[in-house]
Amino acid sequence: MSPELVFQQALNGLSFGALLFILASGLSLVFGMMDVVNLAHGAFYMLGAYVALSVVQATGSFWLALLVAPFALGLLGFVLEPLLLRRLRGRHLDQVLLTIGVSLVIVDVIGQVWGREVRSLSAPAGLDGSVTLIGGVYPVYRLFVMAFGVALAAAMGIVYRRTRIGMLIRAGVQDAEMLGALGVDTNRLFASTFAAGAALAGLAGVIAAPVFGVQPGMDTDPGLLYSLVVVVVGGLGTLSGAVAGSVLVGPADTFGKVLFQDVALAVIFAIVALVLLLRPTGLLGRIRIAR
Amino acid sequence: MLVALGAAALVTFPYWSAPWASRFATTLLRDALILAIFALSLDLLVGRAGMPSLGHAAFFGGGAYAAGIAGQQLATDQLPVTLGAAALVGAVLALVIGVLVVRSEGIFFLMLTLALAQIVFAIAFQWTAVTGGSNGLSGIGRPMLASIDFSSPDLMYVLVAVTFVLAALVVWGLARSPYGRALIGVRENERRMRALGYDTARLRLSAFVIAGTIAGIAGALSAYSTRFVSAQDAGLGNSVRAFVTVLVGGAGTLGGPIVGSAVVSLIERVVPSILPTDLRISEALLGLVFIGFVLFARQGMAGLGRSAWLRVSRR
């Protein structure tokens, strides 16, 4: 590979990593608080992209879609948590199974409403061009994705450490039951957390749409599969883990695809295997995934 | 005795049902039996050993590809070779993934099996030179045993039904054996089992490999039935399908996975033929049924049947 190509792929990898952070942070947040791995996270991501598609078709505004889709997904999450998950509070595995059912329903309904063809969403005006960087032209939108991911991570970091909401989240991740005993309404806290996770998935769906397309199957790849890999590698339930996992998996996957093409996912497999064997908590996690 | 009669009736279904049942019934039952073999193998993990795997399709798909590719590369249609290849690939894949996942439990086990199995899917989907990639693998050979050709619909059914009976006997035998008891022990209290001197990691791994082997054979039967292997056979959708089948039927019961495969086949194949053709919502329906069972009848159809029986017999 020429140095220019390496540079370009490094940028691609980092912008994919930034997207993975937006995607995985929601999964990690919900897990941290509720001990539930939301297997409908990929379906939420997909739904976010399709809602964005409709908003852009109706109004022509990508920026409006960027607001509407996360809001719609947040609302869905806020309804689904009390409707389904709350009934099985404490039975974490069964709650995870419920999210499998939710995922089946959402993906099929998307197919029924929006059709089962490959669709596309173009980048908004102003970000649809390219700039000249070392050794070649590079799409501006990918740089925007990178900046957006970094900004979101920074914002989330500030919310975590400096605000009352962040304090509640940190306390809930430590011990949600104790938080309830101290008078916090955990029902509302859990519903809000699940809603926030869904909204982040929806946000990732909108941001990803112009780069990775809008199509059947996106709920699994990249949706659910990559967000799981990121949280396993980075560590479950911590913000820094989601950052570390994304920054590692994004570039690794991108270079894997360039170098090994047909068997690129073997690279991800190797990383997951290595992390599990050497650091069963993930790089920066607290929870042991394996003994 | 009753089981033997039932098995004989099942295996000869196309021959005695001919006057009143259609070809569709034989095909439907064949596919339901393949799903039942697949689900029985998964239940060994989910129901017995308490290992909720969401990656079982990797072994099903691996077996399907192995049977197809072995037939083409080795230029043989002999079932002992192709089914053997399917079983071997199922076992080896299960060993590789199993080594990594048996150290995890519960939700983590589920996440890891899902993620690692999806890599098998991705390789099947991308490695076009070997697997046909997104086009799938066609040109599956004929299933031959010596000089008998099983590719006619009726004989294909018989092959599937016989394999189903054998697989059910193996799984039931394992479940009742000391080995099966030990697996249940691992599910209920792994620490105590370790204290009793069992190598629980090895127990879990061996269950994973046995289940993978049987799933591989189910995959090969699917490849022969449809004369085609799709990457989706190894995909998450198929893993979810097996999992839903086990839970709807009743995990950890002898008949549950079989009842479950009947319910799932009904939803997948019969319901769409009633609904208007532009309404393709069988997956959503399956999802709703699954949610209903998880919320209200976690023990599945088998559990519902058992409590109904208790209510009746108590009167």
C-alpha cells in the first residue's frame, strides 16, 4: 500500500470508528444501567435510517431528519420499556429474549412499510463534496462523521461527570437497586435510559445512512454485530470502553477489508478472541464477560 | 413400542397419506423435521446445559456448505461422505467457537455466540470463490446411498424423517444418560458440580460440539432438500429461528423442540398462504408469538400442556 492509501484508509477507519461509537454507546449505556443487552439495538439503528429517509423525502432536510429520527426512536424506547421489559424486571436473560422478538417485529414492519430494496440517502448540501488532503480527494461527509462522533463523546463525557443526570447514570450503573431505595424513581430512570439508548441507535442510523446506505440486513451488519463487537472489545457499560472499542475496531475492520478482502471478518474474530483470552472484561470494562 | 410405531408412521408418511394429502404436506413436514433436528440440537445447549446460544446457525450453515462443497470437490454423491463432511465441519466450527464461549454465561454467552457465529456467516457471504457468496451455492449433488438415489420428493422425505428419528433418539438418550444429568447439574449449580469433581468447562464444550455436529447434519439435509445453500442459512435470522422454536416449544423438554418446529413452520409457511401476497409479515408474527411466550408462558407449549394436564387430572 502506498502511504497515501494508508492515510486514506486510516481516515476511513477513524470515521467508521466514530460511527461505531455513536452506535455502541447506546447499547453500552442501556447495559450499564439495566444489565440488558438490547438485541433490538440494530433494528433501532435501521429504523432510524428509514425514518430519516422519509423525513428527507418529505421535507428535503437532512438536519431535520437528524432531529426527528432520534426523537422518534427515543419515544419508541420510552414506550417499549414499560410495555415489555418492566414486566420481567430482574430476569435479565428473559428481557434480552424479549428484545429479540422486538427486533423481528421492527425489521419486518420496516420491510412492509418502506419496501425491501436498497435505498440511499445523500449527504446534506455543504457536506456532499470532497476536499483535497495529503495525496488525494476525500469526502467531506466522512470528516463530518468523525467530528460528530468526537463531539458526541465529549458531550457525553461532560454529561456523565458534570450533571445531575450523569450522576444518576453513574449511580444507576453502580447499583440501580440502591438508587431506588434512596428515593429515585427507577421506573422512570430505566424507561429514560432505554429511550436514550434507542435514540442513540436512531442517531447512528441517520449519520450512517449517507455512507453505508439504507438497506435490509443493516440491522445485523453493521448494526447489532458491530455494536456487540465494540462493547465486548472495549468493555461493557463504560463510556471509555465504548470509545476504546470503537477506535480499535473501526480502523481494524477497515484495514482488514483492504488487506484480506474476502475474509476481512477474520480480523475482527481474531481481535475478539484475543481480548476474551487476555482481558475477559474488555479493554476498559468492569464486568467480566468470560471467566 | 408406541415410539417405534410413531416413528414408523412418520417415516412412511408420503406413502399412506397420498390419497388425501398433497405434495405440499410432505414438503412442509420435511422442512419442519429438518427444523426439529436443528432445534433438538440447540435444546441440548439451551434447555439442558443452560447455554443460551444465538449462534447455532453457524453450524447448520457450515454443515450445509460442507455437504454441497464436499460433493462438488470430491466428486462424490455418497451420503456417508457428504453427511460426514457436514458433521465434521459442524463439530470443528463448534469446537473453535466453543473454546472461546464456554467460559461465559447467560447474557454474555448469548452475545458472544451471536457475534462469533455472524463471522461464519460473513465468511460464507463474502468468500465467493468457495461458497458462491451472495448468490449462494447451487448445483448440490444428489443424495446417494450406494446406488439408491434419495432425490425424489418422497425418498428425500424418508431420508430426513429417518435422520430425525435417529437424532431424536441420540438427543433423548443423551438427556437421560449420566452425561445429560451432569449437564443439567452444570446449568443449575456449576460451582457445586466443580466441587464434585466435574470438569464443567469440558462438559459445556463437549455439549457445544455435539450440538454443533447434529446441527451440521441438519444443515446438510436442508441443502439436499432445497438443492441450494444460502449464506442466510448460517445467519442470525436462522439462529433466532432455532432459538424461537426451542422456546416456543419448551426448552429442556423431550417433545418441546418438535412441537415448536410445528408451530414455527405453521407461522412461516401456512399463515403466508392465507394472508394477501403483498403482506409479508410472518417474521413479525413470529416475533409477536415469541414475545408472548417469553412474557406469559416461559416454559413454552410443553409447559402449557403440562399445566393443562395437571389441572384436568386434579379434578
